[in-house]
Amino acid sequence: MMRQLFFKYQNRMQLGLALVGTFLGLFFLFTSLHFLHKIYSYGENSEMLSKNTIVIQKKVTSGPLLGLNNPEYSNEQINEIRSMDFVESCDPIRSNTFDVVLSIDDPLIPAFNSNIYVQSVHKDYLDVKTDHWGWVEGSKTLPIIMPRDFLMMMNNFLSASNIPQLSDDLVLDLKIDLNIGPRNYRETIHARIVGFTNELSSILVPEYFLNWANQKYGEKEKEVISQLVVKSKDGQFGLLENYLEENEFESKKSQLLIAKLKSTLGVLLTIISAISLLAVFLSMLVLIQYLQLIMTKNDYEIRTLLRLGHAPNQLIKVFLRYFMSLFSVVAVLSLLLFIPAKYYLQQVFISNGISLDSSLSIYLFLVMILVFIVFALSIWLSTKKRIYKTVNT
Amino acid sequence: MHFKFQQLCPHVFQHQKLKSTIWNQVIEIKDDDKVLIHAISGTGKTSFIYYLLGLRKDYTGTIFIDHKKLSEIEVEEFTQIRKHKISTVFQDLQLFENLSVRENILLLPEIAQGYQIEDAKIMLDVLDISDKWEQPVKTLSFGQKQRVAIIRALMKPFEFLICDEPFSHLDEQNTLKCTKLIEKRLKEENAGFILLALQEECTFEKLKILEL
């Protein structure tokens, strides 16, 4: 009844505009904050090569063709790198000396076959739990680490075929087989992706498996060491980079590119978040002004109710409930619009090779709670101030 | 319930030598006292009611409610007094014009014990306006509104009923009907009564007369 008394006969134009402003502000705030968080945490948990670790190779020149420059690393060169003060460890990356054909037979994507290379590095260079990275002869599945380039290539192929692209989560569930050995007696090994790496272009397999397969199907004389994995000591990554430069070794630049991408997108999204936050607060200010207007228009009604014996807190609750229910509806609607928008933007990112974690950002809920608390407090304080001013008048 | 007025005087009368049984006196109104405060216009009738209800403070002297200084009564305590102990018919009625008669009664913080919202309609019937039950108050005449305001005040629990010129726009017949309703409710609540009127003659019996 009091709600009817206070709000039924009011012009709702200003209220409507303020609510639309709040709705848009919250929507942009949710979207930008969510992607800001996801962009910043992109690659943090999925990169399987541990911190301060890079893969190096000799710069490709026309030297080898003329017999002047050898792309392989000798044991002396490896030991020299190991002897550097800033190097914690350095090991060769081993490659397969046998044929490997990767085949994907999964309802998610069309049948896929490709000759590939597999490599392995010592387990100490990987951020992977031991029980996820073990393999012995007869194991049901072989854990593998997928290069991101491969995922991007696959998504480009799917996109061109008008098939939905794959997120990280979906790829982890793909049924993958590695067919190894000579064409006439291939062995099929079931594989399972346990993570991704930006540093390598070939699929990583456990060392034990590579040794076993090289011995069983490979040709010893084929094995060459053209890549090394190097881990620098903490805080000395810069010295390692200088050393690489001086010795004409190169590492993959993808990490650098991702860092630049994250930084640019991050700045953009931060600006959008700040503007959205400002829009939300301005809309909240308009809503509070509307509250003040309603209270001024209802001055007589408030005074009379108090004179009849209604408690000030009871009247405060009526205003608080009304505005909070409106605000909640607007917040829920913004969230409902955010879900498809998030899905759409996620697809845009995937098609550009950035597969973001699809779970909702915790910051989304934190900012929602914060905005809710700030708004409830503002409404409560301004209503309380006004009603207590009217008591005893 | 007990009221005590000690050397009470509105600021505007401070420099005048007032002859009154209330201003600048010590008087008490208590329990089931029935009082007619009679005064001509401009002598502070309505001001007295507002002082008593704690709605205005432009006076000197002290008011005690149940032996406690009015100025020391907290907001929450005064809310309880207004809710349970005092019911008022204001001179300007203080009805909600956009709402119906029924909705005006529904907005009472509490209905008297043994009464239900339908009893208000029965009272309206006694006063010949039960057909206005669902009608917005703004469509009623002042006399009809006055009857609605009286019924609203009677529907509340109270220990003291205060009426400021409640029959000013009522004919003799309606005034008598209202008087009977008020007397019945005063008896039921065993309550005190303060009536403010311009005339000394009134339809109530055995009222103690105070001059402003």
C-alpha cells in the first residue's frame, strides 16, 4: 500500500532513463571486466613450459647450403651454454626418428590426418604434474602437449569450413591417435592433450615414450639436435637474451607477441571498464536524485505516515526495497545480455587464435556485489537522512 | 497516560500578558480525563496540539508525557506513543487524497484490538458514507472527509484521543452520530479525550473546560 502511495502517481520518465543508463553501464562493465581479467590471465595456466624457460635454435642463414654453418648443436656448444652463470640448465630437445601420423576421429571436427613431428624435453622444464605426464609400454593413453600454433591452424581450418571453432576445453577432450612406425606395420597410440605451449611448433611427448619409440621404430643416425631448451636463473632472463643475440641464436617470438597483445587489449579494456564504471555511478546518481525527487513529492505522505505512528525504519525499507528491486532487475538483465555477448566475443577471440578460458570471471561477481552494496548504502543513507529530518515536524 | 504542561507558552505570545488556563500555567491531563479546550481563532489551539504531539518546538516551558520530558523522548519511543497511545483527528484531516477511503484506513500502523478493517465500513455506514468506501478521498466533500478522518482515528488503538475541530463542517445530525461513535470508542479503550473547539457548547457530556 505504501509503495502505491509513494510511487504510483509519479512521472517515470527520469526513472526509465536512469535505469537504461544503469543497464548499459552494468552490461559494458561486466563485459569489459570479464575480458580484462581473462586477457590478463591468458596463457598463465595453460603454458606448459615452466617459468624462465625458452627454446632456442640457430639463426637460419644460407650458410648450411654452402657448408659454412651447421644448424646442429654439438656437445661442446651445449656444455658452453650450460657453463654460463645465468643459465640454470640446458638440454637438447629430442625429436622423433620415425614416422608419426596424427589422426583425429572425433564428432566435433571432420576426420583429420597429418604427418607430424614429436619432440620431448626433460620433465624439469615442464609445468606438468608427474602423474599426468607418465607413460610406460602398455599405457592406455599417451599424454601430449599441443603447440598453440597447431590449435590455431585447426581453428582456421574449421572456420573456413563453417564449423564451430574449438576452445581449449573442447580440445582437451578430443580423441587423438598417433600412428607410429613404418607404413606397413604402424602401431596406434591413443593420446590425450594435457596442455598447450607457445614455445614449440611440434607436439611434446614424454621422454620415455620418445626413447622407446625411437629405439623401436627409429633410425639412430637420423637424430639431430637443432633445438635446445634453456632455463635461466631467476631475474637473469635478460642476460640470457643478450647471450642469444650475441651468438646468433634465436628463440620463438610468440611469447613476446602475446605479451604485447595482452598489454594493448588490457589498456583498451581498462579504459572501457573505467568509462562503464563511470556510467554506472552517474546512473546511480540520477537514480538517487530521482529518489530525492520522489521523497520531496511525497513529503506530505511521509509526514502523515510518521504522525500516524509508522516507524521511520519502516518507511526507509519501502524506498530501499523499491529501488533495490529495480536495480536487481536491471543487474540481472545486464547479466543476461552479457552471456550471449561473452559467447560472441569468445568466438571472435578464438578465430583470432586466442582461446580464452570460458568460465565467468570472479571479478564479475565481485564488482556486482560492490556496486550493489554502494547503491544500497547510498539509497539507505539518503532516505534515512530525509525521513529523520521529517520526523517530529 | 499522563500529560503535564509546565509554564508552556508559544514564542509568539511571550511578550503578551495572556489570560489562559493553559499558557504559562501548570496543568495536568491524565488517564481518562475528558477535556474541551475552548478558544477563539488565533490563540494557539492547533499549536497546542502540535506541541503535545512533539511536532513543533517553538515554545518555552516544559511538556511531560508519562512523567518524561517530551524533549528527551527518542524518535523510536515517540513512534510507539503515536502508534499505540495517541490517536488524532487533525484540523486539516491529513488524509491521503489519491487513495480510497479503504486504503486510507489500511494505512494505519495498527488496528484497535477486536476490530477489523470491515468495521470501518460499518462506522461509515452509521455516518451515511459507506458508498464512498472505494472512492478516492479527493472526490469527497470536506464534511465527508472529516467523517473519514474521525473513523480512521477511531480505528486505531489509543489511550488518548485528540480531536482538533472535528465537526467544523458537519451538520448537527452527523455531529451527534460522530459524538456517539467517539464516546463508544472512548469507553471501549477507557481512554482520555482532548477536544479543541471554537464553541463552548458541545455534544459531549461532562467535559472539563479549559480556556486558551
